[in-house]
Amino acid sequence: MKIENEEINNNYDVFTHLDKTDFRIVSLLVLGYDNKKISSTLKIPLSTIQRRTRLILQSGIVTLEYQPDFKLLGMKKGLLHTYLRDGQLRKTAEKVSEMDGILSVTIHVGNSDVVSEFVYDNSEELVDIIAAIKEIEGVERVVWSEEVFKVQTHKENVMKSFQKYWKDNNTNYKNNGIRKNHKNNNNNNKSISL
């Protein structure tokens, strides 16, 4: 379902303002709390938490994603780092995103230009995908790495990143505890998919 930013803004103004309660809800959602537990933790009525959670999820601020455990399914997973010589980052990233086995594609600054997460069954598939990326105009080289195992991080780390929003005397808030989100000012006409 496609919804224009303006429609969401009419409902919740989520792209321009987030208050302290929103940030607290986001951090608790990431910790895996359900609405009842968030309500009791924050001492806010359940109906308020349900409404805010629904709108936060609709906005895309927090996403719920399910991904298979590829290792348990007998598949290999890794990263492809693509280096460009012509600076066509978005164009190259879009082409890579259309290839079989690609799970995600991100554009980076720093080391490599385009980083792709991918899955494959065997070395032949790996060679094929690297060769296909090298055929894209402007690609200088491709470096790959295979994931061996994943170390679980503590979800409390997310809570720590929002810790400043839990404090009562936060200086980042203006206008009755509301913080502006700078992203909205440049994206009023874009749409998002929910």
C-alpha cells in the first residue's frame, strides 16, 4: 500500500515531530516489549500506547522483518563490496538489487561504494554473481566475504542509543518537548510503501 507523506503527517505528523514518549516506545519495541509491557513500563494508558505503536509502525520508523536462517537451510551468506570508477552509485546499486540472491544493497562512503548482502548455494553461484556485477559499466572491482557465524548483540545497546530521550532535562527538545526531524523538510513529495 502506498501512502503519501502528507497523508501520514495529517494523521500523526510523525516525519516532522517525535516526542520523548515516541522515542521511549521505539526503544522498547526494539527490545521486544509488547504494548501491554510498554504501557506498564512507561505508566501510560494501553490505548495511547496502541495508537502510537500503530502509527510508529505505519511510518516505517520501526520495521518488523522476518528473514530465514540461511545457514540452517544449508545456504551460504556473505557481503559483496563493489568499487566504482565512475561514481554512478545509485544506478549501480539499483542494477545489483535486481540480481538473484541479493538480499539488500546499501550505498556507503568510506571504503567500498556499494555493499550487498547475498546468499548462494555453491561456489559456481558466487562466481556468477561476481561476474555479473563486474559486467556493470563503471564497476572497477568486487570483493566478497562469507559470513561464518553471527554474534548476537545486546538489544539493550539500542536502548542506550535512545538514552538521551529518557532524561527529563533533554536540551534537544524544543516547543513543548517536540524534536524536529530534519528529513521531512526535503522529502515532502516522496511516498513510502507500507
